Amino acid sequence: MTGLSTVVKGSGPALLLVHGAGGSVQANYGPILGTLTQHFTVVAPDLPGSGGSPKASGALDLETLADEVVDAAVEAGHESFFVSGYSMGCAVAVAVALRHPERVRGLVLSTPFAKVDAATRTRIDRWKALLDGPRPALARYILSLMCSKQYLARLSPAQAEGFAELIGASVPTGSSAHIDLILKIDLSEVLPQVTQPTLVIGAAGDQLLSPELGKEVSDLIPGSKYADLPCGHAIALESAMPWARLITDYLTSV
């Protein structure tokens, strides 16, 4: 039995969701779950140290996470499924596709990276350093990374502070381990081995990951399609409906 807390809801073909670092199913996919469950049976596990899932006893690795999320889908009664990864969850999704190719019918990778570049690493190092400091400083920094400049400019000071308070109150206990994994990931050699139909979605206003990293992933996966959304890293916050439409239109066509 997997130790991951997992939401299963909806009807139709199975869709396994894999959320990002420092996030959860609800934080990263919550605004589009209702739409996705109209088309798919969503299987949505929280990674170790997120949501209702306990922290891992040691360092995280992609292979173990891939097997754990597959176990969640199989335990929910699904031998094959689509996979949608978000941010760090894209790397887990790729590992699922490579380790369990017979199970994966197609992939959607939103704001992915093969490996972080120097600019992104600097931002992530700062994120990790703030985990042990005052929660308001961490929350404001995360807000500045997750949203586009245009979105942030539209927020009033009270709205920005309210968002920061929500972020500060919901920082997963596994965030440090998630960040350590981000910094170790390098998919450059394995992405060309992905054979499943794949859609890569970038965020043109991303302030966490350098926006060109998503296009690089698409270029490395044979036959993949690429789409851009005019938003920051937090796609579900800024572009929920366009994002849901891209996912459902693609996966219902392959």
C-alpha cells in the first residue's frame, strides 16, 4: 500500500496528477479539479510531506516517487492512465513514463525543466534559505516567484498581504526535501527516450523557472507539442480555465 494521501474523483479515463515542490494537489491543481473530473477519473496523490502525506524518512528520489504515484493509481483500480505533471511533478511524470511505459497513455508537462539553470538555482537557493526564517518573509518571497509581474501589479497591498498569509499558513513540511530534489534533477539524457504523446505547457511570465526551460523540454521529447500561457508559475491561479482546456483538449484527442 502506498503511504501517499490520494484524492480519487470523477469519471472517464484515469488521469494521474503530480504536483510541484512546496505545493500539494489542492494548491497546484485545486482550481481546475472540477473541470478535469468532468472528463477524467482524477487520481491525485500528495507527495511526501505535502497535504495529508507523511514526510519521507530520507532524501527523495524520482524513481521512488514515480513508483509511489503509480501505486496510488493502481490501488485506485487503474492499470493505465494519462499523467499530468506540474513543475517538479513533471520530472516525476517523466520518470513514470520511462519506468512504466505500458501504463502511460499520454503526458502533459506544465512548467517543466530538464535541469535548473543558474538563474533559477539562485532563486531556489533563496527559497530554501528562507524556510528556516520568519514565515512572513518566506511567504512574500514565494508570492513574488509564483506570480507574473503583471498579476502582482494588479494586486492591492491588502490582497498581496492576504495571499502571503495564505501561503505562509500552508507551507508543506516536506518543502526542504522537495527543493533538494529539484536541485538534483537532470533529465537531459532521458527526455529523448519518452515515447508517449506529450504536450508541454510553458508560462511566459514565469518568475521562478526561466521560461525557456519549458521549450527546452519540448525540444528534447520526440514529437511533443508545445503551448504557452501568458501567466506566472502559478498557472492555476492566473490561467486556470485556459490551462484546464489545454489539458482536456489534448488528452481527449490522443
